[in-house]
Amino acid sequence: MKNEVKIDRVLDLRGWSCPWCIVKTRSWLSRMKPGQILELFGTDPEALKNLPSILKNGNDRIIEVKKYPDYHRLLIRRG
């Protein structure tokens, strides 16, 4: 049986664009406890490209990325 990840918060940014996607994601992560998981939905390819390098500066980590035809889904673990 596959290990299921417990999602603690869901942030739907479909239709939002950078830099607002980054600002909103960082704001939500800052209010989460270490180890919690943020599930993020988005449509902006720039956010998908920029988010990993921005999170690299802290302890937060993207643990899963799935791309769908109309959006992408990321799981981010709060560091």
C-alpha cells in the first residue's frame, strides 16, 4: 500500500500570477508548523519555475510536483 501524505493546508492559486503566487505561498508557510504539508494548486508556469529556488533559501521543501493539462499541484513540507 502506498504511503499517503497528510495534507495540513490547501492553497488554490489557480489564475493567480507571479509574484503574488510566491508571496501568498510564503505567507501561508510562515503560519504553519515545521513538518506540516501545504498542498498548492497553480496555473502560472513562472511560479512553478521560481518557487523551488526561492524555497531553497529556507528550510521549506517541495516534496512532490504533478503537472496536469490545466494546472500543477505541489506538496511543500514546512521546514
